[in-house]
Amino acid sequence: MDRDFEKFIGGPNLPAQFRMRVTLTKTRVLTFNRNVFCEIGKPDAVYLYFSRTHDAIAVEPAGGLRNDAFPVLAKGPSGYRVNVAPFCRHFNIVPDETLRFVDPNVRNGKLLLKLRQTVSATQPRRRKAAR
């Protein structure tokens, strides 16, 4: 393919019951849907790790609330969120917009998120109708 073309890595939309959705917002909140929450074992809190060489975030369920664990909070009927601002500040992770992880990978109950494999999930602002 010609160098002027850029491959879209986002893939097609999947039905909600099969979708694994994880986003990192501009305000440094990690959100995920019920499918991801169940795959990682429905934890009350998680540990966060960062690999500089792989530019990836690992999320590991914690065995309860501890000083170094981030609480998982319910967000609506089927969503969950983790406030990861201190983690992002420490590792200098500064998203300019909401990022959706293309392939959130769960292995042995741990979630792996590659920052190089993200697409924009920010919705464009609507223009107000002229009167």
C-alpha cells in the first residue's frame, strides 16, 4: 500500500454482549464495561502497573482495598471506572482526548492495555442550531 495511506486499527463494531470496551479519558479515568469487569474477576480494587518498554498498562485485581490499590467504582448499570490520575501523573500519561483501547487483552485475570493501540473515542461537539 502507498505511504499516503494509514491503516485503521479500530476494527468493526461488535454486538454489546461480546464487546470488551476500555477507555482512558482526558480527565484520567479508566472506564470499562461489564464484560471486562467480569473477565478480571469483579474486583473491589485493582493494582496498576506500567511498562515503559512496551508502552502498556497492566491492571491486576487486588484482594481488597489497600493503600496502593485503586478502588473500582460502579458507573451506571453496566460500567465501571477507576480514577487513575496519580498513576498517570507519575508515569506522564497525558491523553489529549478520550482513548479507546483497540484490543484489551485479559490473561489469567489481568488486563493488558497497549497505549500504542488506541483510537479516539471523543464524540464531536454538536453545533447549535442557528435561530
